[in-house]
Amino acid sequence: MIEYILCFLLFCIGLYCILRKRNIIKIIIGLGIIEYAVNLFFLLIGYRMYARAPILAKDQVITNMVDPLPQALVLTSIVIGLAVTALIVAIAIRIYEKYGTFDITKIRRLKG
Amino acid sequence: MKDNQQKGMSLIVKTITRLTVGLILLYGIYIVLHGHLTPGGGFAGGVIIALSFIHLMLAYGKETALKKLFQTLTSVLESMGAVMFLTIAVLGFLGGYFFLNFFLNKGRSFELFSAGIIPLCNIAISLKVGAGLFAIFVALVLFRSLGEKK
């Protein structure tokens, strides 16, 4: 149970980072932390005690293995997270070019 | 020489990069080729291959890295990866259905040349991922330098 609580704590740290920080780069880092917390949660769901990864190897018989389905999901999720992060960074660079700042409270020239 | 020193990072970083960048590239290729036997595969190996070029770019500045791998070449490689993956998938129709293993010789398990079309798919994915990730990085870097010029 303690591992799920720690995972939720990691999620809360990321959420705090997104809601409370004003620098766009720190918000992007917070998004990354949230993403990794969710990935960790998926992996924890599939975990079994004293089990090993479901990969066949030579001269070995695996009797006790973890659930491979969350791992496949997390692999896809990592790829999507990479693309999303690249997109956000590109938008952040564009904002910096246009406004000269990363502070979200100073970006106010949206109207008109 | 002075002008060459200015670009990129310090001499220590450049020396370490020169020693390690080939090893990183080789490790990426190893991960791709053994994707069907050990953990790893197309995506992870492609990311490591792209990271070796990004490493070069961070240490030596963008001119040296772009001399090794042009921007147009990266887009060609990326498209080639996608087309290769689709071709492997469509070649399965020779036997009747999508993604059919068209190799008659199955090979023995736990050897490098086994598992039919999966290693070829891994190579295609690694081309796509490696070239794509490097292209993203190059696009961000060039984007910033364009903004500074304005």
C-alpha cells in the first residue's frame, strides 16, 4: 500500500508544480513528473511479489512473472509523452520569442 | 583554431565526447539488433542512436553534427523507416494476411537470426525513431537561432 501512496505523492508534486509555478519551463517539468507518476502507477498495478520480467531467456523456466500488458501500455505512453513534450517546448520557445519572458503572469497581450 | 574553440563546450567535454560517442552509437545498434532476444527493441535503440548525435551536437555545436547527418538526410531516413515498416507489413499478403512471417526458415530460438520479420521491423522502427528524434532536436535548435537573428 505504501508504494501507491508514494506514487500519489509524486503525482501531487507534479500537480503542485503545474498549478503553483509561474515559469513555463517549470510547468513543463511538472507535466513530465505527472506523466512519470502515472506510468509508475500502471507498472505497480501489474507487479507481483517475487516475479520477474516476462522475457524468455535461454535455459530458464519462468514460473512467476509480472503482467506484461501495463508494460506495453507504458511503452506507448512514453512515446506519446515524448511527442507532447517536444510540442510544448516548441510552443514555449515561440512564446519566448514573441513576449521575451517565460513568466506566465506577464504574458497579457493576448487581447486585440 | 581559436574560432574552433569558441563553438560548443570546453575541451574536456569535447575529448570525452570523442571517446564515448562511437560507443553510444554502437550500443544503440546492439539494442536494435537484439531487440527480439533481450529487453529493448526498435524504440529504445532508436532513441539511443539519436542521443549519440544529439550528444555530438551539444558538445561541438550544430555545424559539426549537421555535417555528419544533414537535415534533409534525416527526413529521408525517417520516411524510409515508415515505408520499410509498411512494406514489411504488406509483403505478408504474399502468404495471405497482414504482417505474415514470409521467411520460410524459422531459425532456432535465442539466436540472432531468428524470429522472422521482427528484427526487420525493429530496424525500420529504429530508423524512424532515431531520425525523427534528431530532427525534432535540430528543428528546436534551428528555430531558436532563427529567432535570435531577427
